[in-house]
Amino acid sequence: MSDKSHDTPNPLLEDERKNPVYRLGQAVAGFMLLVWAGVLALVFFLVFRFWLN
């Protein structure tokens, strides 16, 4: 028995991606990722600056 659900995209998932709450969550997650990358870069910069001096 072959299952055809793997070949066709899920229409509920497409509707979910158009949901404004889902898009807001994606935007917040992306912003938090940028903030964490900035914090890590700052910590590494400060640690290596004091360590190399």
C-alpha cells in the first residue's frame, strides 16, 4: 500500500504560515536569534580582548 501524503504539501501547513500570529512568532524568533548572536559576539570580544592583552 502506497501512501500519497508524502508527495503533496499539507494545505493546513500553508494556512498556518499565512497566520499573522505565526508570522509574528517567526519574526520574534529571528530577532531573538540576532540578539543572542550579538551577545555572544560581545562576550567573545571582551573575553579575547582581556585574554590577549
